[in-house]
Amino acid sequence: MRFIAAIKKECLILLRDKAGLAILFIMPLFLITIMSLIQDAPFKDYKENKIPIVYVDNDKDSLGSIIEKGLVNSGIFSVITEIDGTAANDENTKQSVARGEYRLGIIIPEGATKTMNKNVENRVDKMLANFGMAEKDSTVFQSDSIQLIILFDPAAKIAFRSSVSSTLDKFITRTEMETMLLIFSQKLGEASGIKQEAAIESRPLITLKEIQANDSKVAELLTNSVQHNVPAWAIFAMFYIVIPLASSMIKEREEGSALRLLIIPGSYMTCLYGKIFIYTIVCLIQFILMMMVGIYILPLLGLPAFEIGHNFIALVLMIIACALAATGYGFMVGSIFNSHHQAMVFGSVSVVILSAIGGVLVPVYVMPGIMQNISIISPLNWSLNGLNNVFLRQTDFTALVPDMLKLLGFFVVMILLSAKFNQMKKYK
Amino acid sequence: MSAAISIENLVHRYKDAEQVAVNDISLEIKEGEIFGLLGPNGAGKTTTISILSGLLKPMQGKVTIHGFDVTLQIDESKKLIGVVPQEIALYPTLTANENLEFFGSMYGIQKAALKDKIKNYLNLFGLENTGKKRVEQFSGGMKRRLNLIASLLHDPKILILDEPTASVDVQSRNLIIEFLRDLNKKGTTILYTSHYLEEAENLCTEIAIIDEGKIVIQGSPQQIIGSQPGFDNLETIFLKLTEKKLRD
């Protein structure tokens, strides 16, 4: 009965605290939506988010059109051939890339096809002559090199430049090889007296196939902004409960109601347990609401729907462990500090730091090595890792046990520390 | 009459404080008394009450409430007392009814009995129409009265009041004083601190004046006035004994 009264009291206070409710429920929903939208582009792979490339084809022959076709078919680039309604040329392309309007431009020089064909034909002739299949030409052929010009935005990062250059280089080499094979087969046909033109098989002989380590379709979601942001910011919001929870504890002490509870035998601890219970429930409601936003609201904004996985029991247990850890942390902050100001500053800054090192702001796998090692100390990292195990890796329950135990251990330590601080405050 | 509260050689010093807050106090409050603990600011009144309420552990000495040691039998001793703190110890965003229902439940009072008690006390203290009003909307006097009711719900044998009439209007103060007299007549022992010496002189059956942690005089108001020739009221005796210098 006492416990129920404590829960009822806590509910009434919480429901009448409009600012607290906004921090607990409204703010995280905005946060999750905004962060998912902002981080959508960086998370999208190149197939979804094409790089615009200004393409100037001065060649107007087969090489120019092969490269253009290759750029279009690569799926990485969207080819721009006009700038402000004018056909792209050397000058306006240089200027627009220099101004940062486009990050990339490519200029194919005039006569590139003819030069390439001439170079290739000459090399093939030389090869055939070496095999005695053609007459040796005594003149020394000087091949003209073709220079394709790639223009980069000065602000483009080195990693971006090298990635684009290597992609372009890849299919330029392939075009060169295909042309060589074509001419070689024509010449070989002529030398052997066979009129029929050999068909060139251009399909690559060696290809790369990417397979997720767990062989699960859901694992593809790992690089999806929604799939990262929804659980990450849900955990952040759960730990942000430190602000209203600590505030409620300090308020109780400042208003004197805590004093009255200390005078009533056994009631102070009952009230604290009631607080833990209610705030753990609040965390669970927060999480459910945020999942709903991920599943139903974000798709309305053009983002992919959040995939919740299929292991609901594991999910519920994992969320309870996260909620307890978050509540325990808030409880500890509320017990240590004497003023709202101290608790708010420490609580908010510490949660931001723990979330940053825990992989909420950016995933742990993109952090530098030292930060990846540090991340293991953050309870937000244990929470996120555990939830990713449920949502993405679809592991069985045993794989969740280590993170769950860490979270439950954290909760117990926080409660013990809080009890110690409360004791010290009581008998000052 | 047996002792309701017994304090023997009580000493307490706050952490990092230069002076002791309570310096070797001994006193006995008999069952059925209205005992006034008077003194200037910082004299040690609230510290003594905090020790009696189980909020502070004394450094030295022994304190018992109806024979229960307040440090060793803390729950038993707490059950016997009702404490009206100096501050308003209520939840401002809860209504009067919600506050009283909550604190009553914490004392383990059954729901039906609690409802009756709340209704009676609210009527008694002129708050019958404010049960559904939030405490934050109450005047200072209303809050004081409600603060007192919250300490009475479990029918304590001893009521400890720390300046219960501070910052209230004359009407509220009069109502509180009259109620305390009636309550005492029904058998409740009252320990009371106040800065209103005339109020204490009229209300209390026994008084102790405390200063700098020590009891400087103790007795009935008449005994104290009679023991100081040339003084005819408690206030002048108080000023003589505690001197006129200002206290922090």
C-alpha cells in the first residue's frame, strides 16, 4: 500500500510537471527525427546519394561517350552537362568547381578517341610483328598521351579525391583494355584471313562479392541513418532522464517533503523505490514512443522505416536493463548534488560525453582506435551494442547477456552509491 | 508522570563547525506536558529536535522517547512522534487531499480511516473547501495549518513543533495555539519551539531557555519569572539571560 501510494504520488507530480514531461517525451522525439534527417545523407551509400559531376566532352567521339556512359552506369555519379542553362565547357566548369558549386568536373580533350585508337593500333601492330604475324615497321612511333582533366573543389577532402580518382581510373583502364582487345581481334582476323569479327567478352573475369558476416539481410541496415539514430537517441533520451529525476529528488529535499519522509519510519526508502519504478517505466514508454516514431513517422519524411527485429523477449529484457541503468544514473546524480544547477550541468554534460564516447553521436566503428577502446566504459555503449545485437545482428539471447549484466551491475553500483550519499546527507 | 522524552548529556557538533551546536544538555519532558524550548537563533533548538526526530545522530549522550532509544530503536521511537518542521514539508504541486493521503499512507493508515481523519482535520483548521486545491496556491497561514495536519494523521503520542506559528497571521496563530491546548488536554505531549515568548509563556507548562547549546534556565513560566527578581515577564528574562547581542 505504501509502495502504491509512493507510485501514485510520483505519477501525479510527474504529470503536473509540464516542463519535465517535455524533456522526457517531446524533446527526444524531435531529437530523433532531426538527427535521423541530418545524418541521412552521410549514412546513405553512394548508390542512394549520387555525386554530381560536370562532364565536358570535347572529344565528341566514342571515348567521350563511353566514359559518359560509364559514369552514368556506375551509379556513383550524376552527370551534369549544363551549367546555368549553358553547355558545360572548360571555362565555366573550372569556375563553378572553383566556387564550390560542384565538387567535381571532368574534361575529355578534343581528339581523345582518335589518339587512343592510334596508340592502341600501333601497340597491337608491334605485338603482332613480334610474333611474325605482321610486317615490322622501321619507323619509331611516338605515342601521344591523352590527358583527361579532373577538377576538384578545393575544399574536397583527400579521401574523397582519391576515391573518385580510383573509380574513374578503374573504368578508363577497362575502356582502354576493351578497345585494345577489339583492335587486337580485328588485326588478328586480318592476319589469319578470317573475315568474321571476334566477339569481345567484356564481362570482368574476377569480381568482388560483399557478404555480411552474419549472412543476414537485416545486417544491411547497419549503414542506415534511421537504424543507427533511433536506438542511439532513444538511449540518449533514456539517460537524459538524469535531469528530471535528479531535479525531482533535489526539489523534494529543498521543499522539505524529503525531511517529512525521513521522519516517517521506512517511508523514505519506499518513496525512492517508487521513484525508481516510475522513472524506469518512463524510460520504457520513451523507448516505445521513439520506436513508433522510427517505424511510422520517419518514413513519412522520406526516411526508411525502422526495423525492430523479431526477438521481442530479448528486446524487452534489453530495454529494461537500459532503463534501470539510466534510472540508476539519474538517482546517483540526484543524490550527490545539492542544487538543481549543479545537477543539471553535471547531468547533461556527463550524458553528452558518455553518449559521444558510447557511439550515439557517431558509430563507434568510425571512431579513432583510442576512442573505440574508451567507448567500452560507457553504459550508453553497452546499451547501444546490446540493442544493435537485437535489431541488426539478430543474435540469440546469450549474446546479450554480457551487455545486460554490465547494465544491471551499473544500476546496482549507482543505487549503492546513492544510498551512501543519501546516508551522508542525512547524518551530516 | 513518566518521562515522554529523556535527554541525557546530549552533545552534537556539525561537521566542520567550530562550536558545538548542543553542549551537554540534559532534560526530561513528562507525559502530558507542553514543553517550550526557547532560545535565540543558533541556540541549538532545531539540532535538538532533529536528534529527537532521528534526522541527526548525536555525537554523545542518550535520548529516549517513551523508553525507546532514538539511535538504537529508531523506528519504534519515530512511530510515537509527530514532527512539524520549521519549513513547509509538503508537495506544492499536489492538492491538500493528495498530500495528506500520501503522508497518511506512508504511516500505514487504512484508506477509509484516513479519509475521515483528513476530512475532520481540514474542517477543524478551516481548510474544508481547499482539499482539492494545490498547496502552491495556498497562503502562508494555510500552508502552516496543513503542515501541522500532516504531522497529526497517525495520532502521535508526542507532537514536536519547530516554530509552528512563524510567519502566520494572528488568526492562524490563534487557531494553532488553541488546537495545541485541546490536543494536550486529550493527552498528547507537546514539545514546542518559538520566538514568540508571550505565546510560550501562555501556552507552556514547562520551559527551558537554551543558548549556545546549553540550558540556561528551566522551570514553569511562573517559576522562571519568580526566580528573577525585578522581572515580570519571560521576554525580559530571556534578554537578560541570553544577552542583547545579535545572533546569526
